[in-house]
Amino acid sequence: MYTVGLQSAADAFLLSSLTVQVVLALFILFALLVFGHGSSKDDLSAHAPVYLPGSHLLAIAPFFRRRFDFLNEGFRKTGEKLFQFNMLRETVIVVSGESARKAFFANRAFDLTEGFKVLSGAIPMVKGVTSELHTRRIALIHKRLVSLQKNDHLRQLIVPILEDCHRVMDTWGSSGTFDPFEKIYELVFQTTVRSLASQEIADDPALVARLKSLYDILDHGTTPTTVLLPWLPFPSMLRKLLATKEVYDIISRAIDIRLKSGKPQDDTLQMLVDAQDERLVIVGFIMGLLVAGARATGTTASWLITFLGNNLEWKDKAICEIEGLMSTYCLEAAPRASLSSNLASVPLEAWEAETPVLDALIHETLRIAQPHTAMRRNLGPDTVIDTKTIPSGAYIVYPFSDVHLNPELYPDPWKFDPNRKEANTPFGYVGWGGGKTICLGQRLARMELKLITSMMLLRFRYSIVDAKGAQPDLLPRPNWNDILLCRPDKDIYYLAYDKTEVSL
Ligand code: HEM
């Protein structure tokens, strides 16, 4: 399936000496900077969005490295609500404001997959693996995701997710400190693998750790060159290709084992195998949704737990709510039952409909700590936003900060305040997307977030401390330039914890 030639080229390149790699990479980069700058024929028509001054290759590198600053600078420098820049031969138009938001989320010709594929570049296009994931297959993957979140299947996941939390939290010991953006993310990765892949993979901690490190390569290896020039053999691109291949192999092996064993299991892989989907759909489902799911859920869980660390009022409210659920639904629980089995007695319906406090916490966390920039491609025809032409084929990006950090819509926007009401304006809150693009994994993500937060709050007393172990002077503030975890920029924070008595 995988292109053998590409594989050996990648291997050879990665094994060659660092000097050769660096010289080759520098040579290519030099050639590109000198000869390969983007099309500069600025469209001067009054209907074209204004050009960002100096939009050559080097100037747009911060789009990948410090996106929040780059986009804000663009609005500041141009003084406009829409502006454009070139990415090599492609036109990218950044939009903001109420009417742009409405047009962005409603226009059926604005395609998410095309926009994301080119501008994000987390998973490289590998012939026979990711390149074949066309619209038809993506639609089938989405259909399977809907089946995965039907009541029966979601209900089945509650116990294994709680058991994963129990097992991983055991490894933390009875007290200590850790970086929430590492450990909570690790835990979410485990529960997401549990939810989306197979029991065999999820039960093997070494394999889950390996998968996580491969996804880290895919995420962190996204550089301007891997996105703009994916065909260039830069070390980062080759590492990404090898990582993609290894993820593919791990999932493919799990499929083979399941098919050969003939023993059905209660997991997502079984659902996909039973549906008799082709291998590419099964691999695409697990591989692609792990990217979509683990990062977003991991970032949200890390921040939610961090925000609660020093917010006693909301921490108490959440603990009260969870204890209330347990006392309603665990009437027959054995006195020495574990926390995870007590939480497992709370039915799915109650997790979904009787948790206003957890819902408010998730809602506010997504407003303030989800540094998403939505990306689309206009599949045509040309269209108009705010009197400016958006040509067919152009890429359009909409930063969520335009609405979620807008002080006119959310006063004192950096303040974590779960009491806030949603801004009363079209698409005033897009935490789970908007219009024709709503998160398709929302039900699963919300359930994971609630189960993990509940385990954390009831199992540990914890607070957020600074590098010296003291109460921090300033509370952690999400850094939107870190598009993966939104992790604070300069200050380092830790979570200091010790076990409670209910932590069996
Ligand atoms: C807290 C966790 C999550 C958050 C905050 C989140 C948020 C979002 C948002 C904002 C979008 C729209 C993106 C855009 O308009 O550019 C989206 C789309 C999507 N999400 Fe999530 N997501 C989460 C978890 C998940 C999980 C766990 C899965 C899968 C298992 C998933 C699957 C998807 C898919 C497939 C789409 C694309 C929908 C489409 O093409 O119409 N998400 N998500």
C-alpha cells in the first residue's frame, strides 16, 4: 500500500549524516527564497481584500509558528476586517466580523477538508494511505463516527474509560506534581485510543505511548516547509512520512489480528470490521479521528482541570454535582466499591442531561482555550464577503479569537467565568463549530471530558503551583500561539496533588 520508493528515500535521508541533511535543506531553502517567492501580482481591484504588506515566504512563516500574533498583526497593519496574503501560488484570505462569520459558516462551497488538508498539513499525503481518503470515504468515516456515538455504543465505553483513568492515575502515586499539559493529555490520549481503536491497542501501554509519540511527530513536525513544500525531503517531512507509515502499520496489524482471531470484541474496531468497511476506511477512521479527537479533547481537559485548580468556587460546585449524581444513581453500590465503579453507575443520560455545572465549565473552557482557526477552500464560484471578492480556489481562514476573545461580546475576555451567557449575535459562540460544520465527535468528547474531570476531582485534592511550588502570582493564561495545547508561553505551571480518601 505504501509507496516503497518514498519509504526507502525517507529511510536513506534520515540515515544520512546531519551535515548532508542540513546542507541540502539550506540549499533548497535558499533557492526557494531567492527564486520561489509567492505570486506577487497583487490584485489591485477595489473588490479584492487588501494585501498584507510584505507577504513573501519568510513574512508568512509566523502563520505556522505564532498564528495568533500573525493574524492580529495582519488586522492591525491593514486596518481591515478582511485581508489576504499569498502562500506560494495560493491565495489565503483571513476574515473577521459578524457578516464574515455568517458567510464563512453558511457557505456550502467553503470546503473544510480541502482547506484543512493544505493549510494544516498534520498528516502528510501518502500515496495509497492518506491520499486516497476522498470525499466518499470521508463521508463513510463520518457515518461510522455517528454510529460510534449511538447510545448503546457510547454507554459501553463508560466503564473502559473510567478503568483507564483509574489505571493511569494509579501510576501517578499518592502525591506529587506534574505538568497538566503532559499528564492530562497523556490520559486523554489513552481514553481516546480506547474509544476509537481496539482493545488490543488500548490495553498495551507501550503501544499507546508509541502511538502518542508518533502523533507528536505529526503535530510538532508541521512547519512552513512541510505544509508549503510537502514534496521537499526536509528531515521534518520525512519524519512525518515515516510516522504516518508506522501509525498505518500499527492499525493495520490490529485489523489483521482481529480478522485472524475470529473472536469478536466489544470495541470500535469490531464495529468497523462488522460493517465490512475496506481497510482504508478503517485505518482512516482510527488514524484521522485520533488526530481530530485526541488533541482537541486533550487540550480542553488539560485547561479545564488547570482552571479548576485555583478556582475553589467552581471546583466545589463541580464536586457537589458529581457527588449528587453518585448519590442518586449508586443506591445499591457496594460500600467498598471503587470510585470508577461508582461513577460507572451513573447512566449516560444523566451524564448528558444532569450536569449543568460540568457543561458550563466545558463551554467556558472552549471559549477561552481553544485556539482554533477554521480553514476552508472556496470550491467555487467566486463569492463576496463584506463587499470583497473571495475568488474560487482561494483559501479562507477564520480565527475563533474574532468571536471568543472579542471584548465587545465577552467583556474581560481572558477571565475564566463559567457564569457567562453566550454572546447574543449570530455565531456568537462556535466552540463546537457552527453552521454546516459542527463537531461530529462532540458527544464522545463531552462524555470523556466529564468522566476524566470527575475522576480527577474526586480522586485528588489539587491546585496549580508555579515552578517553585508556590501559589502563582498570576493565574495561567492560555497562549493562542500554541495551536496544539494552548499551553502558557513563558510561565511554567504544575499541578500539585495528593490523594483523597475516596481514591480506591
Ligand atoms: C473537546 C474536544 C473537541 C472540540 C472542542 C472539537 C471542536 C470541533 C470544531 C470547532 C469543529 C469545527 C471546525 C471548523 O469549523 O473548522 C470540529 C469538527 C470536527 N470534529 Fe471535533 N472537536 C472535539 C473532539 C472531537 C472528537 C473526539 C472527534 C472524533 C472522534 C471529532 C471529530 C470532528 C470531525 C470529524 C469534525 C469535522 C466535521 C465536518 O467535516 O463537518 N472532534 N470539532
